[in-house]
Amino acid sequence: MKKLISIVVILFLSINAQVFEIGENSFDGDYRKRIIEFDNLIQTDSSNINSYIGLAKVYFNLNKFQQAADVLLLALKYDNSNAGLYSILGSAYLESEQYVYAKENLEKSLSIDCSNINVILKAGKTYYALKEWQNGKELFEKLIEIDKSTANYYEQLARFDEALKNYDDAIVHLQIANRLNNKNTNTIIRLSNLFFKTDRTISALRIADAGLIVYPQLADIWRIKSEAHFKLEEFDKAETAYRNTLLFGDTAANVYRNLGVCLFMQNEIDEAINYLDTAFSKNNKDIVTILYLGAAYRDKGEIENAFKFLQMVEEVWMNRYVIESYIQLASLYQQEKVFAKSIEYYIKAMQKDPERISLKFRLAAVYDEYYSNKQKAFDMYSEFLKDSSRADPLMLDYARERIEAIKEKLFFSK
């Protein structure tokens, strides 16, 4: 990777350099005939590199990337210092998702000719596919040192920032990309998603408003504006934005649901029920839709319907995703030292899934941390050990150690 970075540092944009690129000289017509022609040329002169490249391009056009790679490997026996061969071979491996080989050959191509931007960008794709986030980040940082005017470089850098969870850096780089090209809707959407993820709802709203100046009829941007107003509990503004989202083509269940919620919050019960019913018909497992339908029918005075949906909430609520959310909440509260809430959510999770014995260990650990009197922790660790045949060995060892330590402490506290 250090070698590749040094190559990028001395990059010169000499597009006149002779390289072979997929997409040039594309073939039309009878591919089988072309294959036979190139095979014959290779039989006549096996050292003619252009014949191998021509045959590989035919296989590319047929999406037969492994066959293209096999042909290029033969060509490399006659010329192993040809940047174009390594470039096309790397592309073949990239298309067939053989990322390790793609990386190896694209880096070889760049070690011979560092002027090919397309090859550099493909190398970035391999780093992303291989989860080599830091390598990719360094690659695009060096490109940007040379060329600060290309929006795509900032967009790619932001992808690696996101993967590294450097969300502030990702936002900065996407903002630069947006300034360089404010017509790229993908940048607007990615930027708004990051604003939502980092609880910057006002910023998401601003980027949506700016985007709507350029694309006033784009449902994706109206959806961002809708979600921002909804998160801010500006239900009247969210209602208008959701109506436009529907008008311009986004008819997802969540759009109908949230529009129904907006109407419910403004006491427009009949219309709220209409939209919530549509959302329910699209997704009859969504807990929020079911809950608000129950509440809306309750407020309308239709007790039977209200009872039906509110009962359904409990039925839908019994699923593994909710149990996992309980566990995550319990863990987060424990981390924040809000122990009473942590205990509450672990108990809820245990009630939903009494067979998950690891929850007993987790609850015991919270009792151990929270209470100066360790009796509850001792009792829960003991309960956990009763199911030791299905328990994690590390948890078992820790539980046994804590029981011995607590037993001693309880003895001396008498």
C-alpha cells in the first residue's frame, strides 16, 4: 500500500499515455465469429499481445470475466511489464468479485504506469470490497492533494470515512463534493443520512431545502425533508412534505404510516386512519402502524377495532428483534450507569425469551455492579450456573469466580 501511495503522490495526468481500457473498441455483431478470429490470430502468432487483449474484450462484452482473465494470464507470459494487461486483468477479477487478485493486478498496473485514473479508482473499489478502509482513505486523500476539484474523489473518500465511523470527516467531504457538484442526488441523500445518524436534523433539513431548489419534484429529497420535520415534531410541515413525497412517486409503507401519524397528531382522525390503513395493507407487521391504528380507532370511538389492533401490538411485539432491542437498551443503560433502567430491560427481555440463559448472567452482572449488597447478584449468578451445560465457558468461569468472592464477602458482612 505504501508503494501505491507513493505512486499516487507523483501522479501525472498524462492521459496521452498508451494504455488498454475496457470499453474502447467495443465489438458489435457476432461474438462467436470474433472469438474464432482472435483464436486464429493467436494460433498464427502467440506473442501478439493485441490479439489476447482483443479476445479478452470479447469475453468482457459477454460478461465471461473468468475466461477473459485466463486469456490475459496467457498474454502475461509474453509481456509481464505491460500496465494495460495488468489493468484489464485486474478489471476482470474485480467484475468477478475476486478482489484479492483484482487488488494485486491493479497495483501491479499502477507500479508500471501511475497515470491511469481509472485504474486508481478501481484499486479504491478493491480496498472497499476487502474492507481495507484505511488504505482506501489514504489513496483518496493523496488523489485530493493533487486534484481538489473533482467531486467524485471526495465522495469516495467519504465512503471510507463512513466505514471507519469517522462520521464528521465523512460529512465534511460530502459537503465539499456537494459544493463542487450540487446536482448529484446521491451525495445529497448520503449527506442527509449522515446528518440523521449523527442527530443533526436541522442540517438534514437544510440540505433537503437546498436540493429542492435544484430538483423540486424529486421524491427522494421530499422524503428527507419529511423525515426531518417529523423528527422535529413539526407535524404540519411534515404532513405537507409527505404529501409531496407521495405525489412525486414514493409510495413506501413508511411514507403512508408517517403521514397518518402526522394527521393523528393534528387530530385529523378519519384521514389518519385512511393513510394508516394503507400503510398496514403494505406492511401488516409494522408495530408503529398497528399501534397508531389502535389509538386512532380508540379516539374515534370504534372500540372493537381499537381492541383488535391494540391486541395485535402484543402479538407483533413478541419477536426476536424486539428482544434484541431490549438487550441493547439494557446494555446501553448499564454503560451509562442508569442501572434501574438496565435491570428493567433485562427483565423484560428474560420475560420474552426465558430460554436465553445469557440474560441471567447479564442481569447478575448489573446487580453485581449496582447493589452494594451482593445477595441479588449471588442469587442470579447461581441461577445462571444451574443451566451451565448451555452456557458460554468464559461466562461460566467469571460467574464461578464472582460467586466465590461474593460468598466470602457475605460471610464477613454477617
